[in-house]
Amino acid sequence: MWYNIGKKDDFSNGNQWLVEAKGRPIGLFRYNEQYYAIKNSCTHQGFPLNEGKLCNYMIECELHGWVFDIRDGKCLSVPDRETTVYKLREIDGCLEVFVE
């Protein structure tokens, strides 16, 4: 199901945010004017990924340095520990995220 997470203009300043859909915390990231949404929890110990360091397409967890690709959720630190990636779309100037 698609959930409205806000107007695209609300996400014009900065490059990472915490949003919520269906009661789930989601890390929203912008890189090269594209938006990406992943589960906002490091698969290691659950630290919020939106508080990490974003460099290129990689978000680094601030707690222990695990690195995730925001495009596909793959963990570059431990290959079998990927995180959930959510589909995004823009409708009438609003961003929507798909959560099952």
C-alpha cells in the first residue's frame, strides 16, 4: 500500500530524514536529486540509519560503522545482512512510499 510521507518541497533542505509509514520508521535519503527509502534500523544493533553519514550512495551507521547502499539495501560490511528498501513515487508534488 502507498503512504504519503509529505510534500517533496518538505525534503528540499538536507539529504536525510526520518519518516514513518504504517507505524514503521523509514530512513529517507536524497542523493543526486533522487530519493531513496530504507528501513531506518541498522541490521547489526538497530541504530537509526538516518543519523548516519551519507557519502555517495552509502549510509554509514554511526554506532559501529556498518555501511549500507541506499539503492538496494545491501550491507557492504557484512554481505548477508541487507536491509529493507522501500519503493518511492511522486504524485502531485508529494512523496509516497510503498509498505506492505
